[in-house]
Amino acid sequence: MAVETDVLDELRRLRTRVPRLTGSLAATVDGLVLAHDVPEAEPEGLAALTAAALGVAYRLTDAAGRGDFRELLVRGSRGYVATYAAGTTAVLTLLAEDRVNVGRLHLEGRRSGARIADLLTTRVGPGTGRHADRPVAAEHRAAALPATARPIGTLPVRTPQRPTHQPRPQTGI
């Protein structure tokens, strides 16, 4: 069974556990869709916007000294958009009606995020490679992430450098 199928099964079970949940999406932190159950929205666009919001949320928690990103909740006039970390490589985004039980949404969203993270770490990849259905050996799981990988949503920071040349002196103006 491919990892997409496993993740989609988890998304469908989540929808039965949370009343007034209208959609769910699992995506990579880069904005690529892993699996979705969002009948009212375009999954690729939602995944891309989730990745953008994730970058801002990570920077905000870091700047405020609140530790690593865990979740993001946005309330609109017609409902909620909640995003939860699913390990270090994926996120879970949930769409819910305005009258949803937010506590239940958080509880089940956190649990499903952890399950999705487990599914992704026990497989070679997100179901797109030749060997995606093969479980990863325990000694290779730690080696799967490069040591230089940035945390979720971080952006490289460019540091200004001194110019390598000396400016020419201006004469008689």
C-alpha cells in the first residue's frame, strides 16, 4: 500500500472523528500535495498557501522566542483553517465550519499530524519513487534527513558583505 493511500485513509478517518470538518490536506513543507480530501478548494493552491503561511508562522514563533512550530489557527468569517506539524517534512491542514468544536479540532489534528509523520518516516518516500512501498530500515531512518536540513519553514538569510573594491574618490564637483 502506497503512503498516499495510508495518508488519505487517515484523512478520511479524521473527517469522521471531527464533526463540521469540511476538508483536510496533507502536504510537504514545500507545498507539494501528499493526499487530500478537500472538495471545496483546489488542493495544489491550498498546499502552496499552507507552505507560505508555514514559513511566516515558523519565523514568528522563532522571533517571539516560542520554540519550534507546532500549529497555526486562522479564523475567517465562515470557518477555520488549522495547520499542524506532521513531523519535520510535512504538514496537515484542516478546514472546518465556524461552529466546530475547536478543542476537538486541535486534539484530533495533533493526533493525525503525529500519525502522518509516523507514516512518512516508516516509508522511503511520499509514494512517488520506485521503492516507495518498501519500509525503511531503522538504521536508515536517521540518515534519510541530511544533517544540514533547515527546520520547517526557515529561509536562508543573506548577510550583506563588504565590497571587494574601493570606491573611486570623486573629484571637483
